[in-house]
Amino acid sequence: KTDMVCTPDDDAYSDHTPVYGYTQGGPALSWKLDGSATATTGGTAGLTGASVDGTSDWRTAEHGGALSMDGRVDEAVAAGGPAFDTARSFTVSAWAKLDADAGTSAVLSQDGSRVSGVILFYNAGDNSWRFGLPRSDADGWSIDQAVAPGAVKGQWTRLTGVYDSATGKASLFVDGTKKAEAIHTARWRASGPFVVGRDLVSGVRNAGFKGHIQRVEAFDHALRDDQVASYSGTMAAPTGENIAMQGPQGELSQGCHQHPGTFDNAFGTAGSLTPTLHATVRHPDPSKNVWAEFSLWDNTTGTQILSLGTPASKSTTTVKGQGTVSLTVPKLSPGHSYGWRVRTADDTTNNTPVSANCHFKAPAA
């Protein structure tokens, strides 16, 4: 997007075509847990987290900033409600690092009345990571579990649990690789709060996490195996094919992704000859520095203004793990049509996904 007001022409051609089917959005809950002001906010569900006793230690700089927990259940961070429906498909994910003396520790869960409806946890009895779904909201321990042996204490690990209600399969991924599966058909709805750092068993808060947790996310659908692998190991392209430019007044451009040779008058008009381009970038590793590289070209003359990978293409800001970065472009020619795209970059590679192309017009002189 850009910070320009992008106003469509009166005769702009609409590229909106009816689509039959469904779409899958981003995470319903996305907490960075990095100690920032937005550490426990984010996601389409609009849920904000708070520690039970208000004393969780946010001060650690571990792995780019993480929540440090000492095993007490009252240090857990709870949302104001459920992040997803446990009777339907869902995905949960987190980065976790166990302390050397950690016992059985719950990374995340979602409360029912007597037991959590889902639990992603470390089991000290056999040194395994587990993705568990209890069979009913009742006392006791009747649970379907995907078990991945060989948990390593003192090491940051990316954990992802996926439940597909259509197949009844619960899958556990460790660092993007599927390690275990279980069948869970006794579906029920855990309507209590989503929680980081403990679970609920027989009505008692249990298994306080001992170690560090960061970037906890939950989706209200089941990610495919390739999506989990990509999400765990690939930097995300900053924009998608259906994301239009948006100005400060909320006006959307039309034809953002059309080719200029098809409908030359279909693009929105920028509000300035020096617009600022914005991109939201994301690295799978929260500890890594990440930025955007922009490409900008003049469709009217065919002139390449900014090229990916050159010093001038780099955003003026760099973020840790994820965030929004920007670049103000050189002065444009009045009335010309422009195209731009962007990619995510980090300290180690430039082989990153590239966004779809966007187009706009510069204002008249």
C-alpha cells in the first residue's frame, strides 16, 4: 500500500469478478510476546492477552524478545475469549524453549469448563512434544494425542498443531516437519479463553510452562502440510494478489493488479509526486532482522526507477521478526503511470518471495 490518497477515475474499469468458493484469512490470534507495547495484540479475532497475576516477566531479550515463564500457572497469559472453535478445523503455533529443569509444561491451550479443548505441551515423562485434544469436557485424562519424541531442552523450537475436522486428523509439526498424527473424532466446543503458558485438567489450572515462549498464533482453519512448512521456513511476500493500495482516508485504488496495456485508465491516482510505499514484512524466525526491497518503474516511458536488491530499493526502516516498513520514492513525472512490487529481505539471502505488481498514476502537475 502507499500513504497516498488513491482516487479511482470516474470511468475506471472494475476487475472484481464473482468467485464461488471460500477464502482463508490470516491468523485469528497473533501475539508476538516480545515485550513490546503490542506483545499480546494481533489477529483478526481482536483478542488481547493479559497475565493472571500481572507480573509476567517481559524483560528478556531472548531470541528477539520473548515471554519468560517460571512454571507458575498464575503467570499464564489469557485472552478474553476463545480464538477458534475446537469442534471445527484449526491450527495453533508457537516458538518455545524449555528450561533445563522444566517439568511437564503447556505451551498453549483453550479452556473448556473442566478440561482444555486443545493442549500443545511438553511431556516430561517421555521427553516429548504433544498436541492433545481431550475427548470430552470432563474430569480425568481422556485425550487423543499426536506425540513427537525427542524434545530438546534449551533449544528454540517451532511447534505447530493442526486439526482437520473433515478427516479427524490431529497433526503435530516440529520446525515445519510433520512428526506425528492422531485421530480425534469426539469433537466438542471449548468456549473458554485461549491461554499461553498452562492448561486446565479436572477444573484445575495445570502444567505451568517453564522457559520462554514467543510468537503464538492461532488460525480458524487447518493449514496444509506445505503451508506449515512454508510458514515455518520461508519469509512471507509482503503483499498478495488481492491487496489493493490504500490511502490515509481509506480510499482504495481500482485495478491495482491489472496490466496497464489492458485498461490504461483503470488505476488510482496518487495524492503526491513523492508517495511513500509501505509493506508488511515477516520472517519465520522472530530473532532475525527483516526489511523490504522495492521495485518501481514508469509504465509510460518504460524506465526502471528502483530495482530490487540495489541500495536505493531498501526500506528506510528494519524490524525484528515482523512489522511494517516503508520507502519514499523519488519525485515522479506528473500524469505518468507507474508500477511497483516489493519483496522481503534479511541479513542472509535475497532469494525471497516477490509480491504481485501494483499500479497507480501520478497526479497531474
